[in-house]
Amino acid sequence: NAGVTQTPKFRILKIGQSMTLQCAQDMNHNYMYWYRQDPGMGLKLIYYSVGAGITDKGEVPNGYNVSRSTTEDFPLRLELAAPSQTSVYFCASSVTTGSTEAFFGQGTRLTVV
Amino acid sequence: KQEVTQIPAALSVPEGENLVLNCSFTDSAIYNLQWFRQDPGKGLTSLLLIQSSQREQTSGRLNASLDKSSGRSTLYIAASQPGDSATYLCAGAGDTGRRALTFGSGTRLQVQP
């Protein structure tokens, strides 16, 4: 029972490099989210998707891009990495009806040097 | 814009004590409220979910309440144990289509043996 799976778990990037954080869920959830967590803080919403082909910005979208070509996958792309993007990134998913409980992946710890 | 505040930021108690963690939110139009546990360097584990129509939820030694009119939620932990040591996060899901969570900064709990 995988739930929400994120890869990689850790990554060090140099300033100006790009990378894609992968997120996959096997619960057939239509809603998916990307959050970032800075030290000692709560999580902030970067992007979200309400279904395949539909994405929208959250609170802190600058420097990131997303796509949602399938229900299962929701990758987050960092272009031209900056030290301010050093953070822990969490992917989450939920359904729109019923309990709407959000399920989270284990996170990707990214350091930009 | 929803804002979520958690008090206290840190708490240290002896084993066996009953304790209350507080969460307040500014916008009463929330869809649900979730409490999470986060261990150092780990992901988020969902503890309790309270729908907006509910007043409380219980799971084992945990009880969470929700008062939308006052903008408050509490997490009650009975007979605390050293294994309860972690950061506890509360998050409210907005009453709009995206259902994204707005997080507090967390309460860091240390239970002394």
C-alpha cells in the first residue's frame, strides 16, 4: 500500500541548475499538492492540481513549474535553482468528497549551494 | 486569507501528564481541520481529521475539538509518553474548490521520562 511516493529523498543542487521532483500516488485521488517547509515553519502551498490537465498556483509559486498529465503523477520542476529554494518539499493528495483527508509523501530535502 | 496560529511553540512535560495543544484560525469558512504529527527529518503523519460539521474526533489517547465560531481547535493528549515527543501541526482546509491546507508553525512537544 504505497500511498504517496516522492523521489528523490535528498538532493544537492548548484545555483542555476534545474531538477524535477517526482510525486506519484496510487489512491486514485484527483487533488494533488506541492508544499515546501522551511526550518521551524509550517508548510506553504506551491502549486496544486484538481485533476489531470488542470494546475494552478498556490502561495509561493515563483521559480517552480508543474504538470499533471495523469491522475497518478504530479512532478514539480525547479528551473535555475536559487539558495532561497533550499527547503523540504512535500507532495500530498486527497479526494474532493467524503473525508477529504490529505495524505503526504515522506518529503524531498533539497539544498541549493 | 486564512492564517493559522499554534500556541505554544514548544512544550516540555513530564511523562504521564495530560496536555492540550492549541490552534486558532482566522477564517471560520473551513472545510475541515487536520492534526498531524511530524518526527524530526520525517514526513507528516495524519492523526485526526475533523469535518466542519463535527465538533470533535477521538483516536486512542488523542482527542481533537473544533469550534468554528471562535476559530479554535485543540488537541488533547492523555497520559503523555516519551514516544509522543514530536512536532504537532494543525492545518485547515479552505472552503473553496482547491481544498488546500493552511498550516500553523507547529508545537514542538518533549515528554520527559
